[in-house]
Amino acid sequence: MRQGIDVHVTHRESPLSGARVEWRRSPAGDGEVSAAAGVTDGDGNAAFDLPAGQYFLVVQWRGDGDYGRPIAPGDRFAYFGGNPVFAAQGIFREYFISVEEFAVAGPTPAAVTPKGTGVYGRVLADSSPVAGAHVSAYPGIATAFREIGFAASAPTGVDGVFMLDLPPGKYYLVARKRAGGGVAGPLRKGDRYGYYAANPVTVAAGDFTRVTIPVTLLKLRNTPSYSAGYVAASSIEGRIIGRDGKPRKGVYAALYDNPDLLNRPVFLSEVTGEDGRYRIPVPVPGTYSLGARSGYGGSPAPGSFYGRFEGNPGHSVTLKEGDRLTGIDIVVAEVY
């Protein structure tokens, strides 16, 4: 059985050789030495065998091969929309990433340049404007850019233009376009995602910083899911039941990195069968918030099941290396 991680890099649907694939320990990685790095081969592929843990995947390509200088027009870049990535021993995963060219902000088609303070610019894909994208601004990296952010723009129009009124300061900019519409919820296959390669940007009082943000297409749903039989460093299992104490079928249990059970889960089980039993292998031990729901993404819909582990106010469980937590039941109720 294969182990490790394969990364497949493309540019405009063609394999990209000579791209630098980096595994970082923090979301931004400013000045950080990569935990691991490699270069794609002639078919745009690079293979890795990483120690178990959480990583942030970034891909760059520079024609001159100089990765010590700041990014410049003509360079190519992608921050993986499925970050963070969890590596674990004994499993094989692969990721498909498209890179886009970094460009300086050129003139926009808007007739009037905005007045005030903030960020202004365009969202592009393959050098063409992207309509329906939202740009979020983050003053820091604590959320790993998975929440809506300090501020979010209105959806871009056919010209790809966005505008954000912001107080003076430094911000990380992220653009998203969800194929199904909306602003919140986990990203899925077919969505577009762009992390501004020159983050963070500085916003000065009385001025609008102009940027261009390329977005790339997500080709997979990248939530780490493991089969019930997979043996991981630790695991948690129990039943998903209703308030009547009877098992619920077609529901999955999930571990999150926040007590509100928002954004993309870190790990999740397979859906339950008639007995309501679930098991989540946890390759990276730690403290997580535990919940259960039917359906995936966005707010629970009417008619679906939803519940949180009620063993403590934080709905949390802590797993250490070798732990096998059993009998952890989750009560769900139908959403109205």
C-alpha cells in the first residue's frame, strides 16, 4: 500500500515542471523556513513522505529559480485552498494544484477611483475578470484564513472589480468564488480560491491600495476523511443518537479546531449505518471540538440532523498518542 503525499501542479491545465512545492508550519510563513520542499518533475509531480502533523501547502514557480527575492510579475503562485493539510503515517493522499501568474495592479475599468482608505482592485483567472468573487481581509493569521475575515467585499461584477473600506494597517487578502454562491462555508470542488501572493498589504490613511488577485480552481474536496478501518495514532468512537436514545442513520461525526464547529472540519467519520455507530481515526492527536451532522457545508438545512458533544462547555475532546476513546455518544436533533 502506498504511503505519503503526491502533489500535482499545473498551469492553465498543463503540467508545470520545476515548480517549488513548500510545506509550511504556519499559514503565512513570512520569513519561515519550510518544513519540507521539493521540485516538480517533467510531469508536474512531486512526492513527499512527511512526519505526521499539520502543514500549509504553497507552490511557486520562478523562471530564474531565485526564491529568495520578493515575488514579481511573471512569477507563478498558489496557496492551496484546502489548507491546512494533515499528513499521517500509513495513508496516501494526493493534491492537485493550479498556479496563476502574479501581476501588478493595472488600471481598472471603473470610471472613478474610490476615495478614502482601503483596498481596491480586480480578481482574475487566466488573466480574465472573475465575477461573483468575494475578497476578505484578515488583520492576522490566527484563523488560518478560514473564517469570513475582518471585512469582506461585495461580489465582484463582470469586470472583476472589488473594493474594501478598511482602517489603516496591514492585512492578508484572500479571494473566493463559490460555485454554489454564498460567502461562508467550506470550499468544494469547482470553487475558486486566491491568496494574494504579496501578503500582507499595507493600507495607509487616506489612500486605497490597489492589487490584482489571481484565483485558481479547486479540483477536489479536501477534507481529510479516513475509513473506519484505518489505524491512526489515536481514535474516537461512539454512537450518534437522537433525543429518544435511538441511533440515527446517514449522519457523520466530525472534529473541528474551533468550539463553534465552523468552517471545514479537521477530520470526519464515514456516515453512520443503522446502528448509528461512528469512528474517527485521528492521525494528529490534540484537542478538538466534536459534533455531528447530516449534509456538508454551510449552515445545517431544515430537515437535517445536527448536534454537538455535550460532555463539556467547549464540546471538546483531547486525544494523546495511543488514545482509543470509546463510548463517546453525540445527541443530534432535527433542524427546523
